[in-house]
Amino acid sequence: MALLRSYVSGRWHTPTAEGTPLRDAVTGEEIARVSSAGVDMAAALEHGRRVGGPALRELTFHQRGALLKALASYLREHRDELYALSARSGATRADSLIDVDGGIGVLFGYAGKAKRELPNDRVYVEGAVEPLGRGGTFAGQHVGTPLRGVSVQINAFNFPVWGPLEKFAPAFVAGVPSLIKPASPTAYLTEKLVELMLASGLLPEGSVQLVCGSAGDLLDHLTEQDLVGFTGSASTAAHLRTHPAVVRSSVRFNAEADSLNCSVLGPDATPGTPEFDLFVEQLVTEMTVKAGQKCTAIRRALVPSNLLDAVAEAASARLAEVVVGNPANESVRMGALAGLEQREEVRRSLKALLEAGSAVHGDPARVDVVDADPERGAFLSPVLLKADPDRAQPHEVEAFGPVSTLLPYDGVEGAVALAARGRGSLVGSIVSHDADFVREVVLGVAPWHGRLLVLDRDDAGESTGHGSPLPALVHGGPGRAGGGEELGGIRGVLHHLQRTAVQGSPRALTAITGRWVAGAERTASDVHPFRKSLAQLKIGDSVTAGPRVVTLADIEHFASFTGDTFYAHTDEEAAAANPFFGGRVAHGYLVVSFAAGLFVSPEPGPVLANYGLENLRFLTPTFPGDELTVTLTAKQITPREDQDYGEVRWDADVVNQKGESVAKYDVLTLVAKN
């Protein structure tokens, strides 16, 4: 029988022990054995720190993002190999799409965010420069740099592809290597995933490692530069969070734990409304996708008391249509649980839940299956319960399978109170077309939730559903849900960076951040900066142009030409009464237009386009007779990896004859590399 391998310290390692059997969730046959015997955990971590980290830190955020995109494309070409193994975990083709394609989608998502939202640099600059002295010679800037450790991820069995990739992607973009420790029941699928990742030839050595089997003494060797990302039970999360090495070194620990997620049906969503049907459809979907083995599944369905029977009847009718069995059969909608042990665990939880209510659909002890042996395979009927909301069990016991409980509520306050009894959830949903009800519930339950979906007839066509995390949004939740945030767009990347407040002179800050800081040297030359290619342009290159006198005729012409006849520009008496002006003033956009006319080099050249302004502020009114001078300084230069041009951010400062800043803003241009 095959022994699952680990990939550590630059090589594949076959365990030195017989290992624990892993079985096909559908047939019960042994398909592999798993053990981490013989893995030197300390050496693996050191390999990541010594080899993987330096290789990643040599790359910019954009370069890492480009590799991530290429890796996603490679995995997409080989996903059939992952689908084949995924079926052995009891997953249907639709389940596999969520896990496999969802994980690949996370890679694409982070690749795009790296390109759009991060600099083509090795240092992340956060926020604006903070002036720390009156003279402008002392300032502060927050910067983010990659931690010099390893991102250790300990994953759950239910998403053996998406789970590793959703943690790997932000760490990789940040420049931090990963060590993946999958849950044993489905580790054979994660082994194949890592094998494909390495076979792509895209990843620097040491940027990803794999340990199949027990974590052993892995956590004993953590340092203050390492991170741990955990997905699993709340009890295990609590145990790992208090590991001596984690506590001693203040290791960054992020947990996504089981949670008793709820969905709230609004009182307006009566039978016959689109929202009623959406609620029932979503409930049944969340119960049956991945056989309910999702940490985001709906465990508690909160329903107005007067609609409880109608929902129970409608949901039961839809559940009766669900075909359970071998995922290879095209008629099967729900496959098996991950294994027989998992099925028994769900049955034990169901026993506790039944103490607080009764089943309105399904039998925990019996299930009709297609093309499979119901005893050898880990099959379970979808079970919908109805329970007393005042009892503790529905709010404390999670049956991690195709199980959900209907709970009646009265009034908004009642719904909010029941939702809060879950003590923290990854995701909740509100299904209603009543905007006032939605607002009250969202604001009431938000403190207990990492994510909330509002589902109604307006967004149903595009909604990704209650349980679908997206790489652009926070995934994770407070309290019982782990208290952390996985994914979350650029937040996920920043989790792997150390934020440092750097204090110094504008010159020093410019050198450190690669961005020109006001007060640092400017470089003026006989060659206009717009005549320089990206290869020639340097931070601090500048041009000063002007002055230009603003006349009353200019203001009146601009008002007539644009149609902007706001009284401050056209009515002397009204403008004089305005406490900000005291007389007619020039349009702010006239000032910006005149500034462009002053600094632009009009001939064809390296500057290809002006694609925007940012941070525009009008600071001092411009009156007829004022003289405007503008200084334009190259502030940030960002080559695009896959184009023959890059982006240049220019600092624009328009001043009047008194030296007062009239307007400040950033000009964004696209400039040819050569």
C-alpha cells in the first residue's frame, strides 16, 4: 500500500513507519497510509527560513504575484488529477469544483491583488507620512517587511486543496515560505496538490514544504518570526494557541474554528415570495454541499415562529429529492462524509441535538444510497431538526455533516439574541427584502460575525451563496470561530509582514521606502522629466513651471465653457458673503488645468497617458490676479512586469505668489520603459 510522502528540506521523504490506513470514503477500501515518522521538523523549518525566505524576498510583490498567476494556470491544466482523488473523499463533482477550482481561484485572486494594490517593490508602505517636527526635517512612515520565518499551516480534512492554497497565497505574495500540514483523512489529495505545485517548476526552493501525518514536535521549534494558521475545531485551536513555544515567542496565531453559523429569515419572506424560496434553497444547499462538511455551513436556521412549519415542510420536500450515494453516479447530489469515524462523530452530535428537539426530515441511523454499500461507505442522510431555541444544545453542539436545526424567533431582538448565542461565527446570512429589518439585524449581529450575506431577489442572480468565502473579503470570525481573519484580501498579506514605524529625515525615508517624501532633495535638470523613459527617470526628478497669472476673464471663460457657474466664481456679492472666500475665486479645476498647462511637455515621448489624479486637495483660494507656480516631482516609479511601460506617481504642488500651497495632488502617468 502506498505511503504518503512529505516534502521537506528540498526532497521527498518516505516515512520510516508503516503508517495509519486512509480509506476511500465511498467504498471503505484502503487507499494509502500516512505517517510523518522520520521527518526532522526543526530542519524543515530552518530550510524554509534559510532557503525559501531569502529566495522569496529577492522578488518584488508583483513578481511573486506573477508566479502565483502562472501557478494557478498550471494547476488549472492539471485539475483533473485532483478531481479524481477528490472523488475518493466522498466529494461529488460539484463539491470538487468548490475545493479545487475554488483554491485555484484564490491564487488568481491574490495574483491580481498583488499587481493592483501592492507596489512593484520589496517593501510595503502603509499610510501617509506623519510629520513629527515643525520644520519638516523629521517625519515618520509605517513600512511592512516580510517576517523571516515560516508560515506553518495546519488544515482541516474538508477542503484539502482550497484550505492549503488560501493560506499559501497571501504568505507567498508577502514573501514568506509555507509549511503545509494537512489533516490525515484527506492528506492524499494535498500530497498530489503539492506534487503538482513543485512539478510546475515555478516556485523557489523552500517556498513550500509538506508534512503528511502527525505534526510531532513541529511547534516546539517555532520562533518569533514564524506564523501558525490553523483550521479545525475550537478545542484544538485553544490547545495549539497555548502551546509553550507559541506563547513564549508570541507567535502570530490565526485560527478558523468550527462555528454554529446561522441564517435568518425575515418576517416579510412568506411562502410565495422570492426570499422564502431563496432561504429554503440556500438551507438545503448548505446542508448537502460537501455533505455538510463545511465550517461555513448553516447550522441554525432562525425562522419567524409563524413560518416555522412552512419552512420545515418546504425544506423537507426539497431534501427528499436529494440523491445520496457514489459521486461517480451522475444522479447523486450528495456523496459520503470523509470517513466512518466522521460519520460516527456526527451521529454522536445528533444524539445531543435530538435532546432539544426532533427530526423533521432524515434518519441518522438509516440512509438509502445509490451505487454504494451504505455500511462500508461513510454515508448519512441529510437531517433537518426542529428544536426549542431556549435549550443550550443547538447553540453549543455542531454536527459537522448534513445537519441543520430550525429555531423559531419572535421579533428582531429575538433573532439577534439567538444569533449571538453561537458565541462567534464565520458567516451568517439574512434573507429578506425589508431593508429596515436587514439593517437592524446586520448591525445587531455583526459583532459576532466575520462575514454577513444579505440575500434577496435583487442580488440572488449574482450571489455566491452563504458559505462561499471570497479571497477579496475577510474569512474568519470572532469568539468561537477562532478570533482571527483568514484571507481578507491584502489584509491576508499584511498578516505576514512586520509593521515598523520608521522615524527619520525626508531624505532617509525616501531612500528606505523608494518613494519621494516632501522635504527630500529634488533633482532638476535641463531634460524635462516627461522626456525621460522609465529606465532613465529617478525618484526626485522634478520640474518647476510658472508663474501664470489668473485673470477674471479666465475665471468667467472657464465658467461659461464648462457650465460651472457656481456663485463663488460668478457673483461678486454672493462670493464676498461666503466665509471661506470674501470675493470671487477661481475654480479648483481651473487651477489644476492651468498647472497641467505649465508642467506638461507636449511633444510625443515616453509619457503615454495620464490616467488619473489622487489625493487632490484645494488648500488656499485663488483670486483674480494671483500668480500660480507648480512643482512636479517623481514620487514613485512602478514598472509593470508584463508590459513595456510602467506607472509613475508625481507629487504636484501648486503655490501662489506668497508661496502658499493652493492645491496638492498626485498625478498618475503611464511611461514607456525605454
